[in-house]
Amino acid sequence: MPVFLDTRATDFETAFAALLGAKREDSPDVDAVVAGIIADVRARGDAAVVELTEKFDRMRLTADKLAFSGAEIDEIVARVAPEDRAALELAAERIRAYHVRQMPEDAEWTDPDGATLGWRWSPVSAAGLYVPGGLASYPSSLLMNAVPAKVAGVERLAVAVPTPDGQVNPLVLLAAKLSGVDEVYRIGGAQAIAALAYGTQTIAPVDKITGPGNAYVAVAKRRVFGKVGIDMIAGPSEILVIADADNDPDWIALDLLSQAEHDESAQSILITDDAAFGRAVAAAVDRRLETLERRAIAGASWRDFGAIINVRDLGEAADLSNRIAPEHLELCVADPHALSRKTVHAGAIFLGPYTPEAVGDYVGGPNHVLPTARSARFSSGLSVMDFLKRTTLAQMTPAALAAIGPAAERLANSESLEAHGLSVRARLDRLNG
């Protein structure tokens, strides 16, 4: 059974704090293992990647077979059913259209002192995308990572997708083609992250690595950060639904289960201002769990980490939502737009009863790579901005330097940085000469 909380209860704050602080994943102590893998790949390159791929994915490769050839990709993609291709093409089109609008503009202006200032945006030169592999891999995740990268203008896009026992999802390779991916490597785990970060004899290094993975991948991304950029360290999926009584309990139950079925450590929470509706949703979840294909996973998630919170009003619901800072937030209320203006901490917000989070995972348009574990308080979901960098521009005219240079000299001297001050003074003396 999920936890039932009520803000009217005297012990609510204690129980709510326990809910927020619950440890939702048992991360094994993999850091030492990952450190060894990274060091091995750095030292031996392709040879290490080949050996580790055989060890972990039961795939015996040679260096020249680490990447899928164009012919192999075409042959595998040809297996995709026309209906699946059409759905994936629609998803790619909508994701691309949304992310095109995120592209920022360069700027330049002259300030009152005559200095020309501004900034310009440019893409990283090369990015590496990690996609969990096998037949259970997710082509939608590849689209969500690759499309923004190409929209941003990334010239070289390399994908690592493990193929355990030789199994590959044809839809993943089709997603790579639709996204404009340049290279697809059939490798995974920490060794793939190390290869992308440091390069091997076959795999050229990249500038940024994005994409989800298991604990080994997450630790590897954390370890290579600084050598390359990374997007985020993703935790288990989570959804918060704020719903009033004017909803179908079964719809809300399915929305909660849509995240619970991801992982036994996922978390699904309902906040409602109607206690009877909350009980109806709980009953609907129980009914659905009787037949759901992934009921063992979803049931464990709902039992161990699920919650139904009864509140006095929707304003109180918004306050709790901001404290939770959920990855996904559904607002199934009469005026979702008004409530959305009060829910400022969320990775993605889904407005109204006809906008289930599941649509956002595939064809909504916004990115589904989102901050978890309350990090929506200070971070954002993946976007074109993750593949861009901003360079500032400044040009002083003689008059501008004469106007502001003395202040720079003064501040440099106050910090005992003599050469800083002298570099400005030398120019001011020329102007005054």
C-alpha cells in the first residue's frame, strides 16, 4: 500500500519529510570498479573496450567492428514495421520543431561609454550520446538527445548503444538515422563512457556526453566530468499528479503507473483536495496492477514509494509540489494554467486531463530528459542549450578605454595585481601622450 498523508494531521510535517528523504535506490559501491575500467580504456584503448564488451555484453568484436557500418544499419532498419516508422518519424518531427524554437540569438550593442559588447553562441564540436541497449532500449531517448544536438549545430554526433548477446533494437538505429547521428558504436557501460571521453585508436573523443544509463554509467559520467561536459546524473523516474475530484480515477491511476513501471525505485505521488477521490485512485491502481504486464515492478514501486496526499486546497498542493520539485508534474484541475504559475519547481509540467505524461515521453515535443531527485529546484531538462556554449565579446574604443580604464587600473592595484593595472595604464599613457 502507498503512504496516505493528510496536511491536517499533526504529524504531517514529519511524515512528509520522511517521504522526501526516502532513499529510493540502492546504488552498489561501483566507484572503484568504474575507476579501473576508465584507467584500462585510457591505457589500452580499443583492446580494453573489446575485452570489456566480451566480458559484460557477451559480444566478441574486433576494433574494426566496434561501429555499425552504414550497410548494417540499413539492413537492420529495414526490419522496422511501417507503422512504427511513421510513429518515430512523427516523434522526431515534433521534437525537432520544438527544439528549433529554443535556439538563442547572438547579440551586440554599444554602451554609453562607446564600448561594443555582446555574446555569440556556438555548438560543441562533438557530442557522445549513451543509449541503454538490447531489445529493451529506448529509441525515444535517442531522439530526445540527438535531435537537440543536431538542432544546436553539433558537427559530429556519436552514439554508444550496447548490444548484449548481439541484440539490437531496430528502432534505435532508425532513430539514429532520423536524427542525423554520424557514428553508432555497439558498446556500453563505463567502458563506452571512457571511450567517448578519452578516445581510443578507433573512437575519437567528444566534448560532451549525454544520455541515461545504469549505476556504472552514472558513476563513469561523474568521473569524466571536467574532461568532458555531461548533462546530468539521472535518478529513478518520478511523477506527481495534482488532481481534483472532477477526474476519472482510472486515468490518474494509469498516469501514476506509467512511471511506477519504469523501475522498482520510481516514485508516483498523487495530491488531491478530495480524500474520497484519492481512495478511488488507490483502488483503481490496485485493479490495474492485477493485469499490468510489468506489475511486479510497478507494484513494488507503488508499495514502497507511492503516496497519496490529501490537502485543504490547491494552493496548498502547489506549495507541496514546489517542495517535492518533481521530474514530471501533471495538473489535472479545472484551471491548470493558473496552478502552473504557482508550481515553479518541476522538470516538466503537463496541463489538463488530456495531457498524460506518457505523451511527453514520445511525441509531445519538449524533452523527456529531466532533472530528478528534487534537482528541478536548480536545474532544467535537456535542451539545445546543453549543446551550445556562449562566448562574450568586448571591444573598447580609445574613448571608451579612457572613460573606464582608470577604474580597472584602480581595482587591479587594490588586488595587488600590478601587471593587470600596468596593461591598462600603458594604453592610457599613450592616449594621454
